[in-house]
Amino acid sequence: MKRLQIGTRLILCLLCLAMTLAVFAACQTGGGTASTTEGNGAQATLPQETGTTGLQEDAIPDNLNFDRLVKVLGCEQQNYHYYALDKNEDMINNVLYDRNATVEDRLGIEIEWIFEPGTFNERNTFIAKVESTNKAGDPYDAVISYNLLPYAMAMKGLCENLYEQGYIDLTAPWWPAAYIETGVFENQIFGLVESCSYGTLERMIATFFNHKHLENKGLENPYNLVAANEWTFDKLMSMVKDTYEDLNADSKVDKGDFFGLCAGGTSPMLDSWYFSLGNRYSEINGDGDLVLLLGQPAVGEYLDRVKAAFYTQDVCLFDASHTKMFTEERAIFYTTIVGMTAILKETEVEYGVVPVSKSSSEQEGYYTHLGNTHEAWSVPKNVKSMDCSTALLECMASEAYRQVNPVYFESMLKLRYAQDERIADMYDLVRESIGFDFCYLYSVAFTTATRPNALISACLTNESKSWSSTWETNQNAVESQFQTIINAYFAN
């Protein structure tokens, strides 16, 4: 990608300003008031309005010029979240192209994008690329990968600590506060997720519902339940009860039938229920110690509760056809990523969106999980210039905040794709409730046998498998691996 000239950059800024003002004006006309409450109950910090876009600017100097080629390693399967080769008719593609061009122009760099297979199953090969270039003394300037890989790389000593480094401002709104609070331990953090990247926004998990089915069955509107603080797991399951229909008349519960809820056919979707109901794998306690929570009774209680609710004919839990079921209007509720809107906009389904339900009305807020795969940045050890690498990460994230977010989140999700006037507030609530878990971030640093989310999912997807026996079998191995993670932090 060639660097933009100053005149081109000015035009981009003016276009972004016009679009942002139009979006905000449209939001105000719609009558919705965005919540400013974080998922943990804390008040969100409203961005300082500065600069040409009316949104907070970063602190990167205007005259910065690294005058060099910058090598960025990325996952080829997910590069559509952050990379665009040329302009075309797709709005997302174009705003990503413009964002990247702006970054090149501002920093005086040209980005060489190097893509390698980088899915979960290909993680070891991807990590080996980072390790080999580090050893050769020619590391990549930055890596944008499958969201769990920075922590697997950190365990191998391949990543730089990004806490209070270079140009990165972890207090800025383009870095999720919940992620920083979760990921910083012993003044170290090795991966960063953008709050406004396309990958982050598209992978937020929420619950979609079918307006027509709710009305036909005389069920309450989920928007009203959210407003009344009554959108709870028990309320959802009471609405789902006795809604199953044997549409294909084969006397079998199968994917050709009608269900009240499609609860998730993949592990990340199932993980979302664990977090949305207020559970965690780990926490940093008041003394600053990292504590494992998997041995507490709450885990078994969660599994007993969810299994009792999900193992009924009203819930389709494991089938990979959930998206088809919802688009063919054979389900009332569907819990999935927000990116589902790209499919729904091509259908006639009249849908709404709410957060994944709370455990109870006493739960402080909603908790939204991010589905794999979203992306996380990391910086390999011994890069040629930490200033250049950190400026790249900060500029990418801050320009996404000012360019990508207004197009995808504010304009496309909340206005262009919206089918009712209340959906915009729901998207705000979903984004504000994004949560993270330290132990989850380190999922692939565990072995396959000790990975916490895999252990819990194995119990959830097997009606007869108990958590008590699973934990008894795996406790020593899990705790040992967890201690290895902690030791790695103290060793750095």
C-alpha cells in the first residue's frame, strides 16, 4: 500500500468528519440514549472531543516519520478484519484500506503485510514463524493474530511487554478498559485487543430474536425486559418453554424442526453462557494475586443449571445448522456473534438484538464474550524499534476508533442494518459489557487436557458428565499449568 499524500489525508479526515456527524445526528433523531454504564457497573468514560472528527485524538506527534518498511505478520484466514488490498464497492473493505493508509501516512512507513495460516489448529506453525524470525535476528515489527496466540507466544518468551511502552496509551478508549484490567498482571501485558476494530465489533456475542415469533406466541418483548432489569436466564428459559414444534413430522427432534432457542453450536458460543451468567475462570484479587476459581462450587452449580435448561427439546444446543434455522425462521432466539447481521440483511427476518441474558436481576451488569476469532496485537522480542512498533499499534487502534467504528458500528449496525429504533441502544449495551478473563486469554498456554474452557464445554456437551469428577481428575494438572503461567510473569 502506498503512503497517502497530505492532501489525500485531509480529504479522508473531512469525509470521516461528515460521516461521523451524520451518524451522531441520526442516532439523536432516533430517540435512543446510549447507556454509559460498563458491564461491571462502573461508569464509562466518555471520549474527549478533540480533533477534526470530534473524537479523541491520540498523542502521536504530527511530525513523526520513521521512514522505513514495517513488516507485519497476520493470520491469512482473518485478514479481512484488518486488511484491504484495493478499494472496491464494499464499505468495510474501503474503510480498512483508508485506515491503514492513514497510519502509513502519519508514521512515515510502508507496511509489508505477510500472511500465514493462523487458525487455532495452525497455531503452532504460526508461532514457529515468529520464533524463527526472532532467532534469526530479523523479527517482525508487529504481529496481529488469532486472539489467544500472543499469550502462547509470551509463555515461550517471544513477546515484548506492552505495559507503559513507547506510544501506547492503555487509558485511551481504543483499548478496552476491561481487557487492560484483566490482562495486566505484575505490570505486564503481552497482547492488545482493539475496542473498535472490525474484528472486535463483529465478534461480540449477543442474542438475536425474531419479532414475528414473539408476537405470534404472545411473549414479552426482550427490549422491555432489558429496560426493567428482568432480562435474565430464567426469564429467557421460561419464554422458550414448550415452543418446540416437529415441523417435518418425523417424530424426531432434529434440525428440520422449530426451536425456542439455538444456544450455540461451537465452543466459543457455549463459553459465552459461562461468562454472561457471571462466572470466571480466574481473577486478580484485592491483594493483586492471580487466583484460579475453577475449584469453587459455582462452576458445578453453573453446569447443573444450564444443563437442566438446555437439555430439553425446546433448545437446539449442538447442531451446526443454527444460522440456517434462524434465517429460515425456525427459532425464536439465537445466541451468536454480531456479525450475523451480514447474513440477516439479505433475508426478510424481522429481528432484534439484546445482550446475552444475566444470571439474575441482582447481577451487576451484562457480560459479553467475544467469539473466536477476533484479533490481538503483539510485538516480537527484540524488534528493531519499539517506538515504531508501539506507534503502529497505537495508531492502528486510534484510527479504527475514529474511522472504522463510525462506519461499521455507528452507521451500519446501529442504523443501516437496524430494523427497529431500539436496536442502537442494545448494541451500545453489548459493546459496553465486553468482558475478558485472564485464564481464558491463556487458554492455549494450557495443554489440551487442562484447558479450562475445554473441560467445562466437555461437561456441558455431555449430559451425564459431572464437573466434580472432571475437576477431580484434572485439578492437579490444571493448577500446575496455572502456576507455570504465573511463574512466567515473575520470570520476565
